[in-house]
Amino acid sequence: MIAWSRRRTLVAGIGLILAVNAVALAGVAYNRSGDPDSVLRLTQRELRPPYGWRSSAENSGVALTLHWRAPVEESADSRGWVSFGGGGSPAWLDKAKLASLGFETSPPKAAADGGRYYEKQLAREVLLVLELDGPAYRQSLERARQNAARAEASQAANAGNKDIERQAKLAKERATSEEREYTRLFAVDAGLDIGALRARYPDRARYAIVRGLVRPQLTSHDKEQRLSGYVSGLSVDQINLPVAFRQVVGYALQDNRAGRNNMPAPYEAEVAFGKRLEPWITAVSGKAGSQ
Amino acid sequence: MTTLSRTEAQQRADEIRVFRRELDRLEREHILALTEEQRRAVAGHHDGLLARYTQAFDIDRDVQARQLSLGMRIASFLGALALAASVFFLFYQFWGLFAATTQVAVLLSASLGVFAATVWIQGKDASGYFTKLAAMVAFACFVLNIAMLGQIFNITPSDNALIAWAALALLLAYNCDLRLLLAAGILCIIAFVSARTGTWSGMYWLYFGERPENFFPAAAALFLVPQFIRHDRYAGFAAVYRVFGLLALFLPMLVLANWGQASYLYLDPKVIQGFYQILGFAGSAGAIWLGARRNWPEVLNTGVTFFVVFLYTKFFDWWWEIMPKYLFFLVLGLTAVLLLFVLRRMRTVAVKLFKGNKP
């Protein structure tokens, strides 16, 4: 190899740094150009600040975490099982949907153990549809209320039974949390073609299409193994909070310290998802006393 | 003279020092006697060379200077790491207080400014220590620059960032003669090639580490780089490529030899483990042979290290539970002694071969 002169090195290095920055910023500009693909008005229920934000002296930046859920089956719902952002296995993510996402759903004859075959398929990046305050949330809320009502009736019929009393209390708390605290953002569909998904979910203020990760898994139901999918996360689940909006969220957190529950005081953030489906916060407003 | 690199100048200076010591010994033992004129001519020639090298490259003229140099190398390495960490923490401490435009301006200016400063320092710093320090900080600034752009604008993570980091690391490594940055660049290349290999099977690129076989193409490519690109002017660069090539080959093999489930192969995990154990032994033995044959000590040493690790891992599997511990460690010790005998024998054979091949 031949050594370069200092001048040539300088030009090459500066050119490289500028080019890489230009490509990254051009991507950002493209994402934010024109009308966004969707704009959701999220609240403190869907956009959570990091734990101990104010106590971190080393990092002055703040990123809000996008909290979402996968709708669970009724049987799981009745047991009070709730999935949050860490992943979930929604009923709609079945074998056919997995096949449409590019996963191999029929093991070859050479693969004697089907389970191992599915396990070997790692997560793929696909397009996920996030629904805000839609049918999936209302169904979850309704089930929580029904569970609470059933548990209350059972408590009345079994007065003095401590276990049933405790279950009734938990069911009531869950229904309250479902009404006031839990995220209303649900992953309701997945696909590979943004046009087809948008045609199916045209409401851009309720449905956001984002990139997320899905992998197959084998689950057991009544001693029968079933292939299903698992949504393991979003490609971008942290949204930077611009300095201009920090005060609103900051006040909400201060209110929270003096508050009665673990939720931050109400705020509403307008989150846009651009042409590359990358999100950004366009506005934040406080909603004092409106919870 | 002008085409000489610092490493070559240092090597010549070391040879002059050894020559002078041996000449002195030969004269004292009355085996060789130079005339006064000859001695003056040789000494004058060497002094002139050393003076020129010292002026041009700030080389170590004697053992004391060399020891000090080692200390300076360690100090510059630690200083570079500390400064790079300082840049990271400094930005994290204050970036949240600025608007996005200011954040981008600060990141870009830091990357450009420190890179330009590195090139400027290179022109002033004959020793190279300060250049290395600045180069490390320049690389850290660029990594921070791209990573923070992703964070500020919520950009979807992409493996393309790795290739940009690798490009700057290699640019700095080759122009500042810095093996540490070469290693950083090589690590970025390994990650990029492995991620691309993984995405061929459809997986999300960040999961490339979950299938160790993804590293094999990068391993082969790195090992072959010095075969196709000459590195005569860059002391130790070819060795760094070969060592990282072998690490990218043997470490995944070691993982697969103990955790067959991680493989792409649709076979019984025990069969996969056995396959990679055999491959690991054969590969490391092959590296020992190749290292001895081509006179690549780094290849030989890496091969020996992995051969021993593969062997000890098997011993652990077979005997840790059933053997008394004193016996287990005795077996390990005896194996090490046996390996020493084998390697000594190999060395003797290699010396004979070398003599036989000598014209």
C-alpha cells in the first residue's frame, strides 16, 4: 500500500465525514418531507419518560419510550395477563400470517424436529400496524371490566374467602388501570407491503405503520403444539424529546412525584411517522387535571 | 531515506546497536580487528544515519530510550481511551440542553475539527504518540457523531454505520501507522460483513451474533487481505489482519463446539458440536502448521492457543465431573508438557527445513 500525503488524507477524511453526515441528514429530511405517513396523538400512557430521568446527571438528553401492547387471546385476558412493549404473541399472528411475512412454516422432511426448525428462524424486520385507542383497546377494556364484574360477583357469593377477595381486588385494579394507565396502542397487524397495509388501515390518525421485529414460536395449547408468531419489539421504540418540549414533560414528572400513583401527570404528544416510518415529536402539551 | 517509514528506521537503528555490541565483543575476543580508519568510517556512517533517523522520526537510539518509548506507548494508549471516553461523556452531559440544529453542528464540527487536528499534529509530531492520541479521539468523535444523529432523529438502526466507521478507522490507521485503529476498523468490518451474511437468511441484521457461522466469510476475507495487499511499510498490520481473521474463525467455532443449537445446520445439536470440535482441532492444527511453514508467529501462536482451548474444553466435558480435581489438573499439566515436546520437535524440523531451503 502507498501512504497518502497529508493533504490527500485531510481531503479524504473530511469528504468521508461530510458525505456520511449528508447521507444521514438527507434521510432525515426525506422522512420528514411532505405529509407524514401518520400522525398519532399519544399521551403519557403511550409515551413514557425513562425511569429516574431527573436523577441522571451524566445524560441530559431524554428519549420517551413508545409503549405498545399485543392483543392477547380471551383465555389469557381472563387470567389477567397483559403484554407490554417487551413483546407479545397476538392471535392474528398465526401460521398463515407468518408465511406471508416470509417465514418457513412447513419444516422440510430432513428436519426431524419441527420445533428446532422454527427456533432456528430468527426475528425478521417487518411492517407492524399500531392502532391507537381502537377496537383492540376497547375489547381489552371491556374484558377487564367483565372480569372485574365477574370477580366482584364471585366475591359476593363467597363472602369471607380471602383468595377470592384478593382476586376481586386485583381484577378491579386491572380494570381501573386499563381505563386510566395502560397504553391504548396495540399491534394489530403486520405485513411487508406498506401500500397494502395502508389500504387496509386508511385512518392515519389512528393507525401508524412502523418497523418491528417478528419471529416464529411454538406454543402449547391443551397438549397440542401450535405455530404462532411473536412480536419482539419495534425497530425504533425510543423517541427523542426535543429540548423545546422538555419543560412540559418535566413538569409532569415533578407533579408525578407528589402524585398518588405511578403515572406521570397528563401530557399529550403529537408524534408523526414519516416517509421512512421513523417517528418524531412535533408537539407536546400539558393536560393538567384532565385525567 | 525519504521512502523509509518510522518502523523501518527504528529497525535499522536497532540493527546498528546490535552490530556495535557484537563488533565490540569480537574485538575484545581478538577475532576481528578493524583499523582505526575503518572504525571511524563505520562509526561516522552509523552516527550520521542515527542522527538523521532521530531528526526525521524521533526514533529510540538506545535501550533506555526504547524503555521510555514503551512507557509512552502505554501512556498514549490509556490517554487516548480516556480522552475518547471524555468526549462521549462531555457530549452526553450537555447535548439535551441544545436544539437539534446546534446538536448536529456540534457533532459535525467535533468530527471535522479533531480529524483536521490529527492530520496537523501528524505533520508536527515526529514521535507519533500525539498523533495516535488525536487519531483515537477523532475516531471516537465520528462514532459519536453518527450514533447521536441516529438518536436525535430516531433513525432506524442500520449496519451501514459500521462501514462508515471502518472507513475512517482504516484511513487514520494507515496514515498514522496505528494498529489500534486498524483493529477498530477490522472489528467494524467483521460486524458489517457478518450482519450482511446474516441478512441473506432474512434475519434482522442486529441478530447476526446469534448465528456464529455468519462470521466465517469475514474471517476468510480478513485472513486473505495481506495476501493480496502488500503491507511492507506498515509493520505488524499484516499480522493484525491474520490474527483477527483467525479470531473470527475460531471463536465462533468454539461457541458452536459447545452450543450446537446456535448453528444454521438442521442437525442434532450434539452432531453439530462434534462437527465443530473436529473442525476446531483441525483448523487450529492447520494454523500451527501454516504459521510454522510461512514464518507467521502470530498465526502459529493463535493456532496453539485455540488448539489448547479446544483440547481443555473437551477435557472439561469428559473428566471434570468424574475425575478428582488433582488428577484433572495433573492431566492438563501433562498435556501442556506434551505440547511443549511436540512444538520443540516442530521447531527443530522447521529449522532443518529452513537450512535445506537456504540457497
